[in-house]
Amino acid sequence: MKDIHNLVDSHDGISLGEFVKKGEIKSEELLECCIERAEKVNPEINAIAEKLYDSARKATPHEGLFSGVPTFVKDLFAPVAEARMTNGSNALGEARPGMDDNLVSRLRKTGCTFIGTSTSPEFGASYTTESTRFGPTRNPWNTKHSSGGSSGGSAALVAARVVPFAHANDGGGSIRVPASCCGLFGMKPTRGRMPSGPLTGEGWGGFGTAHAISLSVRDSAALMDLTAGMDLGAPYASPSQSMSFLDATKTPVRPLRIALVESMDPWPSSPESLAAVRHAAKLCESLGHEVTQAELPVDLYQFFDQCFDIIGTNTRNYVELLGQMRGKDVSLDELQVHTRIMLREKGNIGAVQYVRAIESMHALGRRFANLMTEYDVILTPTLAKPPVLIGTLDVIDENKSADDLIQHYHSYSPYTCLFNATGQPAMSVPLYWTEQGLPIGAHFSGRFGDEETLFSLAAQLELAQPWFNNRPKVNACS
């Protein structure tokens, strides 16, 4: 078992799958190794929503690139046939949909083995994974700090070296924020790139998508190759790529025109975040890319006010639908304070106001598309601050307004949601650690449909400044 632990410590998912296929390790041994690692670290990080060890032991992995590689599925709007689905909320009780989300089904066919579900905040509407249902999920680099949200459970488990990658989804930064907090690679795909059915057509008016958080760039690329593509009846479709995403990681990237945005009003970047984005910019310049200071064509406060119109209305619809499905209305005392505020402040807007918010997002997409005729990539900080202390972003004051929530959340993450609204692909790349040993990601966004350029750039950055062997304080190999 010690030798298998060493392999997991030093290899990504593709390599582990190759070891299984070649018979150098048995899938059963790899499974037990990852379960042992999960049991070791979870008491400290609290990242597992439900353990699926028994069903994993009974499963026969599909033949595929990741055959026998254990992973976790995020417990948020991604049903797994053998699992409970709570969406981070007490309101769902012990609900078990008994079916697979389409992306989950595709993940199975890659050969992955699901050993559990990972924690998320209630309905995914927070940049920290702290729920009444499960309690706070902690950052493996320093357990006093948040692992980010809403895919904080998946990020914490990957950072702690339990598994090489884990499923995640993203409606406003929920892949990239925890990737930044936990020192990992996180790619948000183009709108329409990934399946969302059969239960969901569009999450949050087209903001939502799903993919993974990973240690290596190539695992992320290969997973997208194997799971991408519209599913039956999908409302959106992304442009076809010219090559596989895995091939893109092996393709030398041409010199890129990079727009650098260091900070934006009304929420300036902290000194640590400025240092992180400037470090990334200098690294890009040293690799032959042209980096130019730029501004983004958006009024951030107005943008987020309209985002909350969309999120609040969708949350109202979901809560009422949940009540119909279970045969009993959801009461406010079943919900967390931030959800109650969203329902009160933004859950009852008129149809015209909702349509106006959607049209505003479409107009923003046009403006950004025009900007992308001048640049290949936009570079910003992923977060305006280093990972915050547990409790900092948890909302406990019922009297806060929607404006207060905007300030509360988006002074921390001003950038990520913009690219959910425009539908562009975007990634957080772990290139910087603070003097206190906390990671801060660099955030890159590309043209709509152009993950290839981002994957090529990410692979170049990974080669120039490898992060795979960086070890947090809480990890399964210590």
C-alpha cells in the first residue's frame, strides 16, 4: 500500500489510469488507498458530504482513460444514482434522486470510480463552503481559512491529495474561486460546452456550467474531451474545437495578446492579489506574450445587481419546485440566512425586470466579444483578496440587504462572474503563494469557444512554474 500512496502523491489521474490498465496496480488497491487518504484528512477539512465507499467497492469500473481512478462528485444539482443529493441545504432532507446527471454518467464512462460526494454551500450561492447542513469546509493550506465556494469540498479533497481531480460546477466562479483558494487548476468551460441535463436546461439564466478541479492541466483537458458536448434537448451549443483539448496542452502556444486588468472599482485588489496578478503578467511576458494594461467595459455594481435579479428569481423558482416535489412547502427556517435574503430582496421581481437583467447580460457578452477582437486573453486576479478566514463570508445577519450581499461577496470576487454572464471560458491557474503560505490564482479568460488557447497557455505556465509538488499543511501524504 505504501508504494501506491507514493504513486498517488506523485502522479495525476491519467498516469494512475495507465498504471491500472498496465496491471502495475490493481484498481481495488487504488480505491482502498484513496479511501484511506480520505479518512485521514476529512476530520480536519470536512469536505465529504456522503461517503460512497461500499458502492465503490462493488462497482466495476468502465474501461477508459481514467479506469479505476477514484474521484468525488459535488453535492450540488448533480445527482448520482447511489447518492443522497442535498445541494448543501437542510431543505432536501435525505432525498435520493436514484439517477445520474448526464455529466455524471459521462464521468462514469471515463472509468472513474465515485467514492463520495463533496460539500457545497446551500444552493451554491456563496464563495465559501460553509453550510448549516455540513458545517465549514476548511482549506488544506491553513484550516482557519475557507476553501472557497461553491466547489470548496472538491477543491479541498484534491488539494489534500485524496484524489487527483474532482467534479465541480460554476455559476459565478464556483470552479475558479476554490481552485484559487486551494492552489489548483480550475477551468470553467464555454457556455454550452458541457451537458446539463436531464434535470436542468440552463442554470441561473445560462450562467451555470460544470467540469472539474484538478492538480494537472492535462487531466482537466482530457476530462473535457471525454465529457463535453451538448446533450439531448440542450438550449445552448458551443463552437466545435479544431483539436482535442488534450492535444492543445501539447501544442506550443503562439505569442498572445493579453489584456491585463489589475483592479476594478469599487473593489480594489489587495496588495497580495496585485502581487499575484503582476507575477502572472511578468511570467507571461517572459514566455513571449504581449501584456497590455486594459479596462473592462462594465459597471460592476450595476452588473451584480442584475445578476442578483437572475439568481434570486431562479432561487425562488427552485424553492417552490422543491416544495411541490416533496409535497410540503419549504419554510424559511429550513434555509440559511443568505438564501432568505435573496428570496426576500430578489425573489419576487417582475417579469420585465427579469427580462431586462437577461438582456443586459447578453449585451455584456457582445461588448466583451468586441474587446476580444483586440486581445486573445484577459488576465485578472481570480480573487481580490487571499483566502478569507472561516466565518468571514458566512452571512448571519437577517437584516442585510441585497446591496449588502453584493458588497459582502463581490468585494472578494469581483471578476469571475463576468465570464459566466458572457459565457466565455475562463481558468484559475495556481502561480502565486502569499508570505503566509496561502495560494492566490491568476484568472485568464479567452474568446467564446476557445478553450484550446487557454489549455495551451495553462500547459505552458505549468511547465514554466510547476505546482504539482506543492504540498499543503493538511495532506494525505504527510
